Amino acid sequence: MLKGKSLNRLLNALVFLLSVMAVMLGQGVRNAVANTLPCGESINSVQCTVSIPGNNSSSATPISGYSGIGGSGGSSASGSGQTTSSPVQCVSVPLNNPAPTGAGPGQWEAQSCQAGSGGSAGLGGVNVVWVPSTPAAPPPPPPPSPSAVAQQAASELTLPNPDPQLNPQPFGLVNFPEWLWVSPSIWVPLTTSATACNVSGCVTASATATPLFTTWNTGDGQSLTCQGPGTVYNLSMAASGQSTYCSHTYLVSSLGEPSPDGNPNDAAFPITATITWSVTWSASGAASGAGTLADMTSTGTTSLKVMQAESVIG
């Protein structure tokens, strides 16, 4: 005949087996659990508790939130009245019950746990719970676009405006070459950089503007392009000992043109000098790259009164 502790083990094992069988019945799990264990039902779960017997006392312990095989928790009362920890093994069974009203993606699960070790088994409880689906974490955004960061760097470039220089000055002569140049000191590359960051890292880009050529609008309906700043005219040297690749010869006087000071006798041709700069970039960091951006320009203006040579001689 079974007595005492052996009888308790047998009863506990039998109750656990009946509970798991009830879980496997799907739609009938609530009634099965209710007929086997004292349960309280809510809108989306059934919470069940059982007593875990000890030698001298027992306690009602709700088991919830377990899924899969394994886990931890559970307790049993020892003969001395002290509570000791024991492993908990749980099983989780998916059910096909309809989703509760207003619930998002997920499924019903029946969760049953057995507490005990060393051959001393006790049924911890059975839960029927709605388990929401865990949405996949969105992928991180790409790092900042290298070309966009380069564009930002280029927007911060401050290009110098040229100060057009001429000779002869303060007036030119018809049919006499006029030297044109801008200061060689501005004919150098200029570089700026910018950095942008997001959760995927930082990108630093440098943009470099390099002067290519100067376009001159001479005010008489003509224009020319000089591949460089032009040649500075040296007043201390004879004209015959100097040459330039950037000059313009006026064929008519500036008489009748607008006057810078409002005096008709000071009528002059408006002149503009525009430097075109190429822009290249390179980037490194969480993303890298290199390339070119749209050309940039900087412009300076002046004016020149042009007279007939005979007028000057006369």
C-alpha cells in the first residue's frame, strides 16, 4: 500500500499529467483546467494555482509567464517549515482559439509548469494566455550619404571674388592691347570639411575648390577666357620686355556708355571677371566615397574708359 510521501508523488504526477492532457485539447482546455484545478478566468487568460505539498505544510503558488522547457523558480516547504528553491520545468503548447477582441498579431498558448527535483514532483500551475507576436526590429538606417555630406562641405566654401586689374589705366586706347589679370594670390585650391552622424556612424567629407579659368566680359560685346589669373603688368619694366596670354583690344571708344560717376565725359565699359572653380570631394568613416560636384564661380567688376589715340595726342 502507498503511504505518505509516495502517495503525494503519485497524486502530483497524476494531476500534472491530466493538466498537460487538458492543454493539448485546445478549445476544451478551460473546462479541463477548471475541473482539475482552482482557476480564475479573465478576458484573455486563465490563471491557475495549486498547492505544492511539503512534509508539514503547503502553499498556493501561482505559476505564470513561463514558456518553453526550462526556466527557474518554484518552491517547496521543507519539514522544518523553511522554504527552499527547486527547479521549474515548463511546457508551452500553442492553441488555435480565436484571438481576443482588439488583439493584434499573436496566438493563445497553454503554459504548464512542474516544480520539484530529486524525484519530488509538484504541479506549479497551468496558464492559458494570449502571447502577442514580437515584431522584428527594424534594420538600422544607412549611415549618412557621403555625397550629401560633401555637398554640405562645399556649401561652406567661401570663394574669393577677384579684383580685376587692367593696364593701361586709368583709361585704355582704341586698337591698343589692354592687359587683364586677377591677383595670383587667390589662384590656389580651397578646402572645407563637414561631418554628419546617425546611429549607424559618422561620415566626414572634404570638398576642394580649384580655380580653372577666368572669363572676362569686356563690356563692348566681347568676352574671352584666360586659362589662369593672367600676367601682372610690371610697371618697372619696358613693355617690349613683357608679354601676356590674357589681353583684349578695344576697337571703339567707350563714348556713350554708362558713366560710373554720372559724368558723361567719364563714360566707360563695364568689365566683369569671373573665375570658374572645379569642386572635388572625398569622404571616409561609416561610409566612404569620392567624386565631383558642380563647378562654382566667383566674380569681380570694374570699368574702363576707352579713348581714341588721336584724342589723347590732341
